[in-house]
Amino acid sequence: EVLMTITLILHLTGEEPVVGEAEDLPTTTDTSVRIINPRRIDGKELHYLSENVSIVIYPMTRINFIEILPSRDDEELIGFVRE
């Protein structure tokens, strides 16, 4: 079974944004966001995480807003429509 993930950019209060994949979009009732493969926007490691950490859970109270990046399928569809 192939697990589909959604790439998110979390904009944290007072910190640089964090990119990672999520299994589902956060809902309005969620109190935290769980992301896989957390990293900086430039792809580098986050200095405050221990080595080999692959999953981080951020409380919603630390998140200003979340960007949702399009999947490859979405990008192909948008590209086709724009052409």
C-alpha cells in the first residue's frame, strides 16, 4: 500500500518555517500537527532536533499559519490547464 503524503510549510512563531510531509491536512479541531522528515525550506536540517529524528509534533499554539504545497498530480493538472 502506497501512503500519500501532503507537503506542508509550517510558519512557527519567532522561528524559521519548517517543511515536512503529513498524512492528512490538519483540521480546525486539531491541537497539534505531526510532520515527517522535518527540514528548513532550503532542505537543511533543523539545528534544534536530535540526530536521526524523522517525525515532529508541533502544537498549534506555536503555528502562525500553514502553507499546503501542491502534489505532483496537482502541478501537472494546473500546468495542463494553463497551457
